[in-house]
Amino acid sequence: MKRVFSGVQPSGVLHLGNYFGAIRRFVDFQDGYDCYYCIVDLHAITVYQDPKELPKQIQDTALYYLAAGLDPKKTTLFVQSDVPCHAELSWILECVATFGELSRMTQFKDKAEGKESVSAGLFTYPVLMAADILLYDTDIVPVGEDQKQHVELCRDLAERFNSRYGETFKMPEPFIPQFGSRIKSLQDPNKKMSKSDPDPNSYISLDDPKDEIVKKIRRAVTDSGREIIYLPEEKPAIANLMTIYALCTGKSLPEIEQHFSGKGYADFKKDLADVVIQELMPVQERYKDYRNSGDLPHILREGAVKANQVSSGVLKRAKERLGLSLLIDPTQRKF
């Protein structure tokens, strides 16, 4: 079976964009692939995280993985910081990466813009992501369009390392869905829906109650006119809302246009709120069930043991190629 790796940061609330762009798509792979899904908490601390809040955010992210439909018997679910190989391989790859290529990463430019100071971890974030991927001999990396550049860097670093030191890393391929991979803000359709947005009306959180979902969709910005038609360039706000409707219902965009022919934004928003609620309520119920079951620590512990076994073999291979010490064999570490 081909292997899939991906992860989500436990920073802030999880929202509809995380769900449709990542978590729900992860479920699609679990029956036909060997899947490793990670809560990437080391990535989260590239910016300040409250140590009192971070454990809950890690737990919530894992619970929503499960609530979305991930089966721990079919997938390996673990927390990044429980697998030391991620940090160790990241340092090795930082010694292969160049300052110039890291400084060209568009996400770093966006996140650093206007700030007096940013962490070195934010700058080297893409190298840690490369280590995450390469540690599992990954074939496929499900990512959004905004992460494509990072996967390209991962491939560049793997190819450079293999060229210098001998065949070591498998070359991964990004999987970027053609539709729905980037849900936009409800208040600004030119921006991605983001948990860091200070305006809570810009996103729908996975734990929003029904009345909050209705209120946020009712307040969502629209375009001029009243026709429900998918024209992303001319009507980006309605195109975004139609995308959410399509993802919730499985209906095609032409079907949605036909269904709402002759109707206005108010009717569309009312129906949209209904289908979002129908999508999220079962997820919220399963979240509560998993949380109350007490199974999560066992699931994450089992996942970390398996992830350590696989990643330590790849790390050993890389260290051998480099000529580094193996007096303490990473594959023999006890976890």
C-alpha cells in the first residue's frame, strides 16, 4: 500500500476550512492507503502558545480527527512531539537547506510581514515539515494549495540529500484537490478562512452551536446582485458559499444554481445554514462520545509507538549516509 502523511496544527479553534480542506479528506484515504496523521504541535510553537491551553488544543485536534471519521484501527494517529525523530531529522535537513530558499517561502513572508520580530522556528518551519514527510517514506501528501511550495521544498531537500549522500529518501507527491481545498473567510472572500482571524464571524468553528452557525452565515458578505451563480472572479463571496454548500451536500455547482434559480441570497443562506448544521452536528456528537470514552490517550500512545518504529528506521538510514554516530541506534530507543 502507498503511504499517506499529513497533519494539522493544534493552534486555535478548528473551523470549516480545516474540516473540508484537510480533516475530512484524510478519511477518504484510510481504506486504500497506509495513513499516518499527525497533530503537529512542534509547528504550533513557532508562534507563542499558552502552555495551559496547548494540551487541550492538542486533545481537541485529535478528537476532531476521530469525530470526522478516522478509524484508529486503519490509520496511525499521533502527536508530533511524541516522536523525537521529527526534530532530529529537521536539524539534519536544515544543514542541507539554504537561507535563500527558506527566505523565499511565501508563507513566511506573509506571517512575518509587519512584525518587529519573528522566531527562527517560523523561518525554518518548512524544513520541519519536510522532515515530517520524509520520515515515513511518504508517497502522497494531502495539502492545500497554500502548502504546495512547502512540499516542493521537501522534494528539493530530499533530492539534494540523495544526490550528496546516496539514495535515502523517497520522493513524495502532493495531493491537492481541484475543488474545495481552500475555503475563504465569510467576511472577506479574498482571504483564506483562518483560525487566527480576530473576527469570529469570519469562520465557522467545528464546535459552533446551531444558532451561532445560522448567525454567522446570515452575516456572511455577499456580492452585488442576487443571483446564485458560481463566478469566482466576479462573485467571489457567493462562489465561496456555494463551495461550502456543495461540500456539505455532494451536489454539483450547476445543480445548486438550478435549485436556487429565481431565489435570492436570503433563501440561499437559510438553506446553507441548514446543510452546514446537518454536516457538523454528527461530528460534534462523535467528538463528545470520543472525549467521554477516555480512549484518546491509548489511541495516541499506540500511534506514537508505531510512528517511532517507522521514523527511527528512516532516521538511522539518514545518519548512516552522513557518517554520524550510531552508538545509540535510534531504532533501539524505548518509548
